[in-house]
Amino acid sequence: MKRLCQWFFIIAYNFYIVGCLTTPKVVIGPQNFLSPQLFPSYQSSGRILLVNEGQKYTGELGFSLSENFELRLQIFAPIIGSLLYEVRANHEQFMILDFEKQKYLLEENISSVRQQWLGTDVSLTELSWIIWARIPKIQFQQYQGRMVDNEIQLDLEDGVLLITQAPNGLFQKIQKKINGRTVYEVTIQKYQNIEGQLYPEKVQIIQQENRSRLLLVMQDIVLDGQTAPLSFQPAQGMVTYEE
């Protein structure tokens, strides 16, 4: 009897451990894409591919977007780990730090600058919706979001965003159109389950006019972590691209 009781507690304990290690089940629904609140900060590592105007950057990714919309996107050399390229941006400023060429750029964060240097004209607000695959409800209302023929539509200041839902209720494909012309197209190819919530793992953004491409593979996601305030001072020894 004593041995039977011991086996009972061993089995019960093993079931408890397995239960603790099992990833929580994801709740799927048609309104999953609406977030009841604004997003906290977001950080991740992973891999990146950036193709723009004949130039190609590929390597390890460092990505952070604060709740105040301060973006830091870093490209590290594979294996070696040295920092090759960095983008820093908030709603007002846009900075490129090219560590291979020891050059930098500091401009106003406007459409033409983003398109020239990233190859993709995605605003910080739009980028936050992409990496979360959700839209805060207050912003959904602000941009007159609605469902039309099973497609989510938002009226932006410079165009319209058309979003196709995935079976999980989040985003599968996003198109931005201006005057009927497709500006960029986003495809979320894979999701990952983090504590019972789904987040994009593989995101591809293609600019239609020049076929520029940005591929992000998000891993080790940290939500609501601390992010250091951005500095828009170039690294020591760097000169502008014009010099």
C-alpha cells in the first residue's frame, strides 16, 4: 500500500510538472486583432534581410520599439556579432548609422526618407500594428476602422490600409493603398505562442514600386521591458554620407 501511494504521488507530480511546462492554449476569435489598450514596449532578437536599391543586408537582428514609438533596428554580422547597420527613429527624426562605411544620416522622419533608406515607407504606428498583428481599439476607432467583406479597412491620413485576417483572428496580409495604388504589402508567414498569446514570428514587407524587401524573423520576444532612450548623436568618427 505504501509503495502504491508513492507511485501515485510520483505520477501526480509528473502531471503537475508537464502542466506547468505546457504552453497555454491560444484563444481564437474574430476580434483577436483588437487590443483593449495601447501597446507596451517590444523587444526581440532574430534574423533580418534588407534588400534596397541593389544593396543587401543580412544578419542577426536586434529590434526594439518603445511605448513612445522610439525604434531601434540593428543588423549584426552572423557568427561574428559585430554591429553593421542601425536605424533609429521616432515620430520626428530618422537616423542611419552605417558602421561598415563609418557614415551616418540624420533627417526628418518623413515618407521619402523612409522609402529611400529602408526601401519601405512604413510609419512607426503602422509598424507597431504589424509586429503585434493587432490594433489598439482606440486607434481602430480613430482611423474609422471597419469590416468590409471580411476585410479590415482603416482610413489613414495618406491612404487606406486593407487587412486580411488569418484563421487565428489576427493578421495574415496587409496592403497599404494610396489613390488605389498599392504602396507596400505585408505577409505574416508564421506565428508563435507566447504565454497563450500569438505574436508574429516571420514578417515580410515588400515595397511594390521598387520591389524592396524587408524580412524580419522575430525570436526571444520581450514585452513591456525597459528600453533605453534613443540618442541621435552619431558614433565617434562617423561622417555624413555627403562628406
